[in-house]
Amino acid sequence: MSDPIDLYFWPTPNGWKVSIALEEFGLPYEVHLVNIGAGDQFKPEFLAISPNNRMPAIVDPDGPDGAPIAIFESGAILQYLARKTGRFCGATERERIAVDQWLMWQMGGLGPMAGQAHHFLKYAPAMDPPNDLPYAKDRYRNEVARLYGVLDRQLANNRYVAGDFYSIADMSVWGWASLWEGQQQTLDDKPHMARWLAEVGARPGVVAGRALHADRRGDLAQAKDAHDRLFRGKD
């Protein structure tokens, strides 16, 4: 068996993308917790791996040409693991294009918009001083609703996000979409998304990846000592 991949991780939707992927790919890995509430993301040893001070990141000791490689950005990690294993990335060029475009949709759309919805709906009102901003709440709540409408329409004609095959696109979307309640969304008018959430959420790899250090998921909205590190970029 090859040496384990080092996973730099905290149990968030972005972290889950890679923990789920490693479970689905069946690759051995070793977890290194990056406590974002405590400011671990600013430590020099982590910045050497992830210069944007964001997790997840990985170090694969068996990288290209057998040399170790460090990779940051969850989408890039998913694409790397898919190429490395030849799995979950589509069997044809058309399928690979579909996977890439839905992965980019998550990275450039759903992730950032859902993240902002979480921030303004949950975290900002709990800050000191409170920042309860109706315009921002409506802006991001509505944009997430629009994006989930796009996803529901895609899933009306496809079993999975990129087609009738499970892929890294599903792994990238599921973690954020599974938190729809915290984004103040409804599934009443999104039956296809609801069906997909349940099916993907029951996969053993998803269950295991989502459960990884789940006990560390505290309520950061109430952890006021962490707000400067999380939201003001102060270590």
C-alpha cells in the first residue's frame, strides 16, 4: 500500500469535499487538523502548503513522477485525485467536460454564495458589534435559492449532478447543499435536489467523510474570540 496522503482539514463544507473524496477513492490518508477558529491557518508551516491560508490542502507523497506534491484549493485537489485514480471524472470527453463545468459552478457560484449566506444570516448578527444587514441577507439568500433552482432543474433529468454517473462534481456540491436549512432555503419546491441529497448522503464514503471529526464542529457564530481570525483575517 502506498504512503498515506496528508490531509489538512477542518470539518466544514470545503473540508468535507476532500475527506469524502479520499473515502470514495479508497485512498489512505492521515488527518492534520487545522483549527480555523484558533488561527491554525496562519501558521507558517501550513502557509507553506496552502499560501492562501485556507484549508483543505493535501500533501501526496506519491505525486507526479513519484515526487511529493502539496495541493491547495478543494477543486484542484478533487481534479488531481480524479486524474490520479482515473475515477469519478467521467468516462468520455463529453462526460469530463460536464464534470468540470459543474465543479466550476460549485467553486465559483454555490460555494461562495452559500458561504456569504451563512455569514450574513448566522455569523454577522452575532459579531461584536452586531452586523444585522437586511440587504446582505436578502441578496445572498436569494442568490442561493436561484442556484438551488439551477441544481434542481439539472437533477430533474440526471441522476447525479454531471449526468447519470457519480463524480467529483457531486462530492463538491453535496457538503454545501446539505446545509440548505442554515442558508434559510426550502426543498418543498426542489424534489429532485431532495432526492439527490438523500441518495448521495447515504453513500458509505460520504457518510464517513462527513463524520470525520464531526465532534469538532462547534458553533463558531457564538465563538466571539474566533471572529477576528475568521472574518477579519487577524491571526
